[in-house]
Amino acid sequence: MHDRIADWLEPVVILTLLLSSGSHPLFAQESHVERLQRAGVECLGAVPSTLDQLHLNPSERAPYVRTALVRHWMESGKVIFSKESAPGSTGLPALQYTVDRIGIDLGKIQSGRVPRIAFLGIRYVLTGPDSEVLADSRCDSSVSDTLSVELARLFQDDRFPETDVQPAERNWFKRYLQPAVVIGAAAVGTFLLFNLRSNQSDGG
């Protein structure tokens, strides 16, 4: 009896350890949102590199990008104030950004996997404490990888239209059936043509 319980518990314990450690394959692949968050950090993460404090005016679009940026800067030791912060945060350097291009493109399925392109475009302005413009620019980022069809479907998020995408199925009709129909129709047409000519010759 104890041996049976041990045999049943062993895979459960192993699975629990894998999930908790993040070594499970599901955790090895970034979701659509995480991929776009990474692109956001790559675009803006280093912009306020010399600043210790920052007033952030983020884009209303793709709020998860703001979350990733704030986490990145806080981990770097910066103090971040939002537009809802107390009046004491005025007079600080400010970063305002707008997400004007964002999305996930999935290619055609091949051998159970699908190519993915995550793209992001951000326009930003960084001003100093006295409102002088320190930077006025934009950043466009795109990252490509491949993932399984199952994960591509799992990673879609209905809350964010840019991630609500599905991999493109191969069109079986266009790839196999349609050419066969065309070839078959041509063969039938050729047969009828020769048969008609043969009948006309015999009748003549």
C-alpha cells in the first residue's frame, strides 16, 4: 500500500518542483504580453539612465508595457512617480511616451510550430526639472522567434487586441484539392474535345 502511494506521489512531487522552479517548458517561452514587455524595456529602459527620480506619463495603450518599465527602473534603484502622484513629485524630470504601433504577427504553421514576430513602436519625450527637452525621439523594435501551435493559442489575451491572434492554418483546399480539381477539369475537357472531334470525323 505504501509503495503504491509513493509511486503515485513521486510524479506529483516532480511536477510541483518543475512548476515552482520555472523549469517547466511552459515557462521557457515568453507569452505575447511578456514579449511585448521586453520590447518596451529595450526601447525605453535606458532612456533615463542618469536619473535617480522620474515622473512618468505613460501611454494609455498597452498598460503592461508601463508595468514592465516601472519594474525595470525600480530594480535599477530609481524612484518612479506617476501622474496620480502627490504634488511633491512636480519639478522632477519627466518621461512621456505614446505607444503608436504594437502587435503580434503569427506566420503559417509548419511541423506543429509557428513563427512569431512581436513589434512595438513608441514615441517619447524626456524633459528635465525645468521642462527643458532632454530627448525627443521614437523607438521601433521587433523580435522574431518560433513557438508551438499550442502555446501560440494559449498566449492570446482577450483583454489586449494586439495579442488576440491565432496561427494561420494551412489551407488544405488551396494546397491540395484545388490543383487536383483544376487538373481533373482540364483532363475532362481534353477528353470531351477529342471525343467530339472523333465523332465529327466519323460522321463526316
